Amino acid sequence: MLTHNWEGVYPAVTTKFTVNDQLDFEAFEKNINAQINAGVSGIVLGGTLGEASSLSNEEKFQLLASTLKISNGRVDVVVNIAEQTTEAAIELAQALASKGADGLMLLPPMHYAADSNETLAYFKAVASSTDLPIMIYNNPIDYKVPVTLDMFEDLAKYPTIQAVKESSRDITYLTKLKIKFGNRFKILSGVDNLALESLFMGADGWVAGLVCAFPNETVTIYKLAKAGRAQEAIDIYRWFIPLLELDVHPKLVQYIKLAETMAGLGTEQVRKPRLALVGEERERVMGIIQEGIDTRPALPVL
């Protein structure tokens, strides 16, 4: 069985598309290199921000191959599994393992509000089918299926389940996980505008969104927090908050892709039914992003 540290910043990267709706590997490579050069610990492919629901498995395999080539072992490459059936999830997990993925991020079943027994059966089936390390994604607000403390107690019996992406937006839940399980699970904050609070409360890592446009600032906040340099981390985080709040909106994909574009690290192309921002909404979001770019803080030496 493989293991990860599950510590540090893990960008949930966007999927880059051309104007003809093909994968844009040139823009993708530029962004991945920027993440790695900033000091991230891993890359998460095909998450919500990566437009997972609109990608074919073949496209996921192509993105995995490209990321493995770019990273050349410098960071972990984790791929999201968000399938509609248990069988499809197992097949994808096994295929990703055979193609070199370092780990998996696992959501509850998609398009069906499974109860706790159904969700556990799904997680256990996938965890038993692979040796890859797994990060469970707990996001009851967006995906309507909470992963409770009792459920994690059951999941703790499965050694491949090693980490939790905690996105409940209840900051006390992280503490409850730590009290109940100690260091059994590594916990990574999955909500950008609660990330520093989560790190101060013991989170091991940060699965980040706005890192796609601002990798150096994101990694610096993480490193400062872990080094005990709290006030320096807070100062940068307060500058960052208006941008980080773009991550907690139904149009986070469009918002963050616009931020990437304005920061010189991506393109605005999204896959339909998503559409690029227009009108007042576009102007408002551009204003937030431009203000962040114009007031970007000097980063301390680490």
C-alpha cells in the first residue's frame, strides 16, 4: 500500500480548453509549472474546479499523463473520482492506478443523495479495490451527503483511506475529527476563505482554488502558518480574502479561470453548459481581481 504525507498546498487545478473545446495542454503546462515552482506539495486533477463532470475518462487520462510528465516526480498527482455508480468508480480507480496516479480524491456518489450506509458501501468498495492512497472529500453543502464522525470511524478500518478534504464550512468539525481520531486521518482544508483558520486549528494541508491564479501567496500563507509566524500569515490572508471568496460561489470555475487569465496563468475557456462571464457580473469580478493584483503584498523570505 502506498502512502502520502498529505501535507502542504494541493491546487485543485482548472482544466484548460481551447476555443475549439479541446484540452489546451500549453496553457495547462504553464500553470502546473507555476504551481510546482511556488512549492506546492501535490496537484489535484478533475475536481469541481477542474470541471470533472464535463470530462471524459480519456481526457482525464490525458491530463494525468501530462501532469506526470511535467511534474517528473516533484509532487504527488491526485485524481478526483466523482462517478455515478460504484462499478464505474472502481474501474476508474484501477485505471488511474495503472496509469501512474499517486492518489485519489473520492466524493460520495454523484447525482444521488445516498444515505450513510450507501455512502459507506461506496467508499469501502473503492478503498478495497486499490492500493492508492485516498482522500475522502466531505462537502455536505455542495454534494448534500455529510460524512459523519461515525462514518469516519468505520472508514478508519481501511488503510488506503488516509486523508480528508474538509469542506463542511463548520470550523469546529476539524477539531472534532482531531479529538476523535488524532492523527489517523490527515485533514486538508477545502474551503479557501476558511483555510488559515483551519491551519491554525490543526489542518495538515490546503486543497486550494485561488492558488491557480496566486500560487506564491497561497504557499506563503501555508508556510507562515506552519512556521508559527501567525501575524505575517494573517496580514497576507486579509489581503487575499476578497479573492478567496470567489471560491465559494456556484460560478467558482468561471471566477477562478478569469483570475488565472488576469494573472497570466490561464484562459477563460469553459466547457458548456458553463459560459464565460459577461456584463455587470464580469466587470464586478474583474474589479475584485484587479484590486488584488494592484495591491499584491511583498512576500517574506521563508
